[in-house]
Amino acid sequence: MTTPLKSLIAKGDMIPAAWAELGSPDTAEMMVRHGWNVIIIDGEHGRGDLELWVHMQRAVEAAGGIAILRLPDGDDTRIKQALDRGFRNFIVPMVNSKAEAERIASAFYYPKRGHRGYAAPIVRGSDWGARPEYAREEAHDELVVMVQCEHVDAVDALEEIVTVPGIDMIFLGPNDLAATAGHLERLDDPEALALFARVEKTCAAAGKPLATVRSAGRDWADLEKLGFRLVAGINDASLVIDGARAELAGLTGQVPGAVKGY
């Protein structure tokens, strides 16, 4: 089953995405209406719970956009509930070994391929039973599962992680990865850059698509040249912060104390 995100990934072009941190369906819809067609609902660092994220997904898709849910963690129950509630595109944070990747991938699939619990006829994921082939075919075919490489242990294990069936993309988390190497907020440190390069080289060799966040020294054009398929740039919280700071600077002539972007 070809879904909108799968189609975009298959084209091979870089996909720009925006973070939704504030837990607001209206704000997520606004970003889609103004050109940011892929919205990552941030369940790890943003506001809200599963039911609020569902409302945000509805708003994004009603506006013609694509919703990706970054889960707070790789908990089996949380994955099952998000699938049942209709999410198809996922990012799972902090996956540091092949064993973790295998367990997480298994949680997204029904037996025998995986161990997802069955309630297909009565869940939103199957359009409340309106899709009779959901459990046997569509639920698996429509998935996009990304796992985050954001720890030095994950870099060491990446050659094995990329071989796990059901893991569609690797999401490089540069800030956390640099921090685990002792370089918090120093993304230009040579050791951090070397780790990023290892991730990029490993994924390129395996033919595994890469995603990441736009960061200092690695802007849209730089990341596109490096082969990243999905890049998350702006986020709703920073848009509010930046707008507030700019207006105050225009009023007073003074720039408020710096706030680091994400």
C-alpha cells in the first residue's frame, strides 16, 4: 500500500518537515496551510498525550498534510495504542542496539511477523473496520518506522540495526549524539562530526534512508547534499519565541537574552 509519506521517500528528494511541540491542533493545521506539509508531532519533548496527538493528526490530515508521531519511547503498549488510534508514520527515540530495534520493529506488526495485539475490527487504524484487509495486508504495508540514532552505542551498533526488517529509516539525532560523546551543544566538535559521518556512511552503504534535524552548521542544502531524505527544521514553539523576540527588539531596540533553538 503506497501512502503519502512512503511515496515522498521513494521519490528520493529531501522532505522538509516541521515539529509540533505545543500540543495544538490549530497550530499544526496553520503550519500545513502555510506550506509545511509534513508535521512531526513530538510525543517525546512536546505537550500532550495520545488522544491530543490524534486530534493533531486529524487537523494535519484534514488540511492536506502528513503526520508523523515521535513516540516518547519504544514501549510495546504505547506503540500498540498509537497504531490502533490510526498513526502510520513513527519515530522511536534512543534505539541503541539490534536487539532493541528487533523488539521495537516486532511491536509494529501482527503475528507471525511481530507481536502486535489484535483488535483490528474496532480500532481507528482500520477506519473502524471499514478496511477488511487492514490486519492481513494494509496495516503492515502502510507503515513507516524510523528509529533514532542518538547515542554513541547506537553508532557502534548501527551496521546491525540497519539490517533489521521493519526499520524503514534511521533518524540521526545530532544534539543527543554529540552530548553522549561529551559535546553537549557543540555540534561542530570534530568528534561529533566524525560520529555524524559514521552514521551517514553506514546508512549509505546499507541503502537505508536517513532523516535528521536541521542544526548549526548543517542547513537544508548541506543535509540534502549528504543524502538525507527527511529533515525537520522549524518548530511551532521557536516560531512563537522568535516572533516575540523580533517584535520586542523592534519596539525597544534591544534583543532579549538568547534562547537556543532546537
